[in-house]
Amino acid sequence: MNTVSAPASDVWVIGDVQGCAGALRGLLAHPDLADPATEIWFAGDLVNRGPDSLGALRLIRGLGHRARVILGNHDLHLLAVVAGVRKQGKSDTLQDILDAPDRDALIDWLRRQPLLVRDRGHVMVHAGILPAWTLDQAQALAHEIETALQGPAWQQAVHDFYGEEPLQWHDDLQGPARMRVIVNALTRMRVCHAEDGRMDFHHKGGPRDAPGLLPWFELPGRRSHAEPVVFGHWSALGLNIRADTICLDTGCVWGRALTALRLRDHRIIQHSCAHCA
């Protein structure tokens, strides 16, 4: 007797939420995303800068098995504040989480999320993948950080991976230097120096605004072309759909829009964030 497999559920990927819980509720209320069989992927930066970081975190966690989340730089910043590694900045909106009665449960859930998801023929990271890395290598390196964050000494791990140096990957890197390159590439990188691939963390404008710098996905010799890479983090780039990369950071926290993309056909749904900025 022949059996017919059930069709795979749809997957929608949502860009940087950054504490804009109201916009996220509006987006999730759309019939295509409200279907209980639909998977919702989040491309990192769930919290910070927006008006309701606590609400966003609770909402996403409350999706249960429907949600697949990766950590962004703002999510790691929250973990660093909780760990006593960093202090809140003047633009941070994390205090509601720090004061919440379910703070410990939320933080424990957050630090157990990955830095990279690879499924459905796609790879999702928050910022990018270094051109020198294959997808298999990037997945293995992300797992190194995930293991450290999920362990009992996670606060020390957070301490070790903060800092900008070194700016390039070398296979012989060890210890905190190795962790910093992995974390910075996956959660902070936008552009690299064209001549040698060094990461640059100062440029936050558009991809053509900085002579001598190239978007990470345009560097010669990039080894991660095998599967499309979906990412956020770069609001100045905005919605950018190519055969090999998809950027979904459409500046919700800056009053623009929160974007969801359906993986199978790249259909786009957006919710206005005019009241978030």
C-alpha cells in the first residue's frame, strides 16, 4: 500500500523585531501566519530599542514549537547585561525584561537558541557568513558558541566573546579570539574590506556608501553559495532578495515596516511600524 506524505508546513521568516511587539502581533494576525501549522522563523534581534521588548520576547516564546529563533547582536547584548558583562546604553529598552517576574525563564530560554538554522534548503543567520567559511563550517562554528551559551558557565562565555578583534578568521584561532570572530561574523557583520576580507564594524550605511568595502555576500571567493542565506541586521540595505541571499531587516524600530517572507515562493507580508519609532 502506497502512503502519501503530508505536505510540509509553510515557513515564514520575520526580520528584526527589536522590541516592536505591537507590530509583531499585527503581522502574526495575518491569516497566512496565524495558521497553527505554519512555522515562524525569526532572524534575530528579538529585543531592544523598540517600546516593548518584554512583550516581544513573551510573544515569540509563547509560539512554542512553531517558532525557530536565532540570536542577534541585541539578544546577545541582553544576555551580556544579565551576566554583568555590559551595562545598558541610553537607547536600550531592556529594563522591562530585567524587572519581569519571569525574567529567569525568559533568559534561560533565550540563551538556548541557536546562532544558525539550516533547514528547508536555506540557512538563517542574523548578520552573515564569512566568505572563507563553507556552510558546513559555519554551522559547526555556530554550534561551538551555542554549546558555550547553553552550559553552566555561560556568563563567562559571554564575557569572552565580546570585543572587535581579531577582524579576520584563521583556522588556528583558539579561545576568546576564536569566539569573537565567530560571534561577530554571525551577528554583527555587514561589510568587509575588499582587499583582504577584514570585517568592518563602523559602516552602517548602504552597501555602496563606503569605498573599499563590500557587502559580505559580494566578496570574491565566497564559499557559502550552496544554499540561500537569509539574514537581517542591515536596515540600510532593507528588503533585498537575491538568488543567494535574502535580507529582511526593513527598519521596524525606525518606523518603517516589519517584514515576513514565505520561503517557498518569496511572498512578502509587511506590517507598518509607524508607531514603533
